[in-house]
Amino acid sequence: MNVQAWTFAMVALSFALYIGVALWSKARSTGDFYVAGSNVHPVVNGMATAADWMSAASFIAMAGMISFMGRDGSVYLLGWTGGYVLLALLLAPYLRKFGKYTVPDFVGDRYYSQLARIVAVVCAIFVSFTYVAGQMRGVGIVFSRFLSVNVETGVLIGMGIVFFYAVLGGMKGITYTQVAQYCVLIFAYLVPAIFISILITGNAIPQLGLVGKVADGSGVYLLDRLNGLHAELGFNLYTSGSKSTIDVFFITSALMLGTAGLPHVIIRFYTVRKVSEARISAGWALLFIAILYTTAPAVAVFARTNLLQTVRYEQNGELTDVRYEDVPEWFKNWEATGLIQFNDLNGDGRVQYRGEKSDIENELTIDRDIMVLANPEIAKLPNWVVGLVAAGGLAAALSTAAGLLLVISTAVAHDLLKGSIARGLSEKHELMAARIAAGFAVCIAGYFGIHPPGFVAQVVAFAFGLAASSFFPAIVMGIFSKRMNKAGAVTGMIVGITFTAAYIIYFKFINPEMNTSEHWWWGISPEGIGTLGMLLNFIVSIGVAALTPPPPDEVQALVEDIRLP
């Protein structure tokens, strides 16, 4: 069968599995819809958390960013891995012991204020919409290539699928669907990585292939070969970095701290029976996540090496650019989606792919988000592997999109309507409101998926920055500081998220031409500004709390109780 037939088969089988699981585990109560009845086994919850965590940014975009950015791309790897450890150790068990469904629930009760709850709801919706936009774009990219449609149509198809099983199953359906999705996405990620590692280095373990020698008998290490290719084409050395140290620190910190404030990840720890199981499931999730995250740098290097050797090959002992008429089939397939663009500036018919240090103008534009999906085709792997990777990419994007949409629907129905506006709302009407909110959320997320503010990983990085600047200080001080009161927490959240959002919007939408290190404040990029917003949140919160009355005695006793084992 050809690539498209295999892709249809793999995607159809995986989707039949997801939909079957969603129907089997359909939510029949608000407890099922929000937290799967708090009766999920820690290993199962760990696998579902890993699928929820490893979004399109992890599966599709992270290796693509590392592939193009080289060492600078490691900020995503370090930030997201470290962030999960921070979440598992510092916050998850305490939030689970608090026993509420959602982060706004925690904020509202801990800070004894409906205003605090509403501010947290707004922050949760804002963060989740930013995050889900990246997932919908990932879905659109997969569908655009393998269904031969444009990205916009691909996003629309993804919207329909997410709506079906997220709105129907709620958290119970999503949990068991995400277990299936994890199995699909990790298998889809590892199979081509192992294949390509064997082809390039002769080593079946990608992590060892990354630091090994190429298999052509030359005795050259793979990274040295890639550095040589970069130098020949005018790029910075792959293993060198161009980002400033302060920007690397701020981006990594924003990704780490934003992890701890992401509502869709935190809510997963409410689906187990008790606090000890929340800790155990966090450990299992870290193991499942590490399998992909330790493979991603190898995938990035394999993809980059294969790409450069595709556009630049040896002929009669000399390196030459490939003629456009001789480019492989994968190039033409992706070109049809608009995600690869060749502009023959000098009219010589050759594809000249050059870096910033070259005197020759670059004629090739490649969307970074396609590298993982195109990797099996570039390496000429069997067609069934190409189809498998497409199914894995969809599993990664859709699993996280579903979790985010659930956060949005929960924030609207449970926290805003039942918690603040219509407190007498029945369970039946609350469930209906949650599903209607999820439907509206799908439509808005689809719009931002069609008109994203950057690559998938960049869009997701903005969401992490927003979460770091709004939720992280409020949650940490809510757990560890008896003195933090509602005035401090509310003011801090508003100031933190407003500052961070304004900075991102200014450089990405209002003045994108100024989005360079020369114009950034202290050299901090929009991806890293969430760290500064978080620090601002802490400063404002502590200052306001010191000038206003302390929390009531019962709230201070509650804080003490949360921290007891």
C-alpha cells in the first residue's frame, strides 16, 4: 500500500480504538466528567498523565525545534522535564489532599473569595486557550499532509474529532482514551527513531546513536558530521548556541514554573483515590514521559542530518546542491501543503539551503513543525512507519487538546456558573453547561489553530509563561504561606498575567518586526517573559498581603492541614 493508504489505515484503527474507549467509559455524573470518579489506578493515571502532558509540542514540535535551533532547542527539553518534576514533588500531593476538582476551586476556597475564584477561572481559560491553539495547529499539520488538504481544513477535521470524544466522555472517557493514545504515540515515536538510528549509526538505541559514530566506516561521530554540514552551508555549528544565557535561563524557568501551574495537568492528580497514589502516579508519569524526552534529541539530529544530506549531496567528489527536478517525493508531498516552500531566486534550478553566514541567499523555507512527521519519509522508511507516525502525532495532539477543553468547560460550568453565578444549578444542568462550554471552546481553539502566533512549541511556551505568571505564585503561597491573603493573591495574579500577556501580544502581534533580542527587555524573549511576570506576581502578592489583614484562623488551620502527610 502507498503512504496515504497506510496512513488512513493507521489513523482509522487508532481512532476506532479511541472512540470505542470513550463510549465504554462515558461519563454518567459530574464526578465522572471532572475527575473520573477519583478511582483510577496510579499506573493507569501515570500513563494518562504522560499522554496529557506530551502534547503536539512534545511529539511534533520539540524535536523539530531542536532540529533547527541546535543546542538552543534544549530549553524546551530541560524546561518541560524539570517542570514535571517540580509539579510532582512540590504541588500535586498537596493539591490532591485539598480535595477539590479544579485549580480555581483551590484558589477560591484557599483565599476565601469569589473574586479570587473568578480571577483564577479567567486565568485558566486564557492559559488553556493559548495552549490548545498549539494542539489544534498540530492536528491541522498532520491532516494537511496525509489527507492532502490545507492546514485550515485539517484543523476543522480535528475540531470535530476532539469535540466528539472530549464532550461525550469527560475526564473518565479522556483518562482511558489517553492510555490508548500513550501506547500509540510512544510506539509511533520509537519505531522510526530505532529504524533511523540503525540506518545512520548502526545502533538500535537512539540515545546511544546520538553520541555514536556514523555507520559509513569513516569513523566520524554523528554530531561532528552534522557540525561539518552546518559549516559548509553557512549555519552556526549545531552544538553551539546563539541565545543569551539570560534568555535561556528565563525560557527554561518559565517552562518549568508554568508546568506547575497548568490546570489540565494538575487536575489529573484528583482522579486517584488518595494522596499517596497521587505521588505514585506522578512517578509513573515521569517514567513514561522520559521514554520520549530522552529520544527527542536523537530524533532531532537524525532529521537534521537527513535533511541536509537530501538538499546537499556528493557528486564526482564535490558537494553540490540538488536540482529541484530531482528532489525526493517527500519534498513534493510536503510542498503541496505549503509547509515547505522553494523560491528559485537565481533561476538555476537548484535548491540552495543556506544559513546566516553564507554569501548565497537561502531559497528554501521549511516549517519546523513538520520534521518529526516527515522524518520517516526523508529516511525512506517503509510506508507503514510513515502512517504510524501520523497516527502518533494525532494521538499526542488530540490527547492534550481534550484535557485542555475539559479544563475550559469545567472552569465555566463548575467554577463560574455553579461556584459563583448559579449556585443552585443541578448536576444534570451543570453537566450540560460543561458540554456546551466545551463545544464553544472547540470553535475558538480551532480559530487560533488556523491563525497561530508562532510554531507549535512557541505557542505552547506562551501558555506556560502565562501559567507561571498567574497560577504558580498563588498555588505555592497558598500551600506554604499562612500569611498570604486574598488581596495579595488576587492582585498578584492580575498583575502577573496582565504583564506577561501584554509583553507577548506587543512583540508577537502589535510590533512583530521588533521581536528581536535588540528590542526585548533585558534580552528576554516573549517565550521567557513569564518568569519575570512570575517574579512580579510574587513581589506584588507579598507586598499587598503585608499591608492588608491576615487570613481568618480557619484558613490558616487549613493551610497547616494541607501540609500534613
